[in-house]
Amino acid sequence: MNETYEDITLTCKDCGAEFVFTAGEQQFYAEKGFTNQPVRCASCRRAKKQRNNNY
């Protein structure tokens, strides 16, 4: 499979900030078999992970 990826600008569902889902990240997601795009920016993903680790 020889797909071409381009950077995509997405909006974080938590803070509303725009963030870039880079071509490299898209390729990584595809290689891991992930089919959904991220819904949170990197800082909100870290914050959510931190909250979840505190339980």
C-alpha cells in the first residue's frame, strides 16, 4: 500500500485549539491499524492520560 499523506488541521474536542495531524503521524496510525483521527491536541492527550493514571 503506497498512500500519500498530507498534514491535516484538526480541532481539539476538549480545548477547541487547532492542531496539525502530520503526515508522519498519519502513517504511524495507519501502520498500527488505527482508523480514527485523534480528537485531542497533544497537551489535552497528555492531561487526559495523567488524569487516568491518577485513578
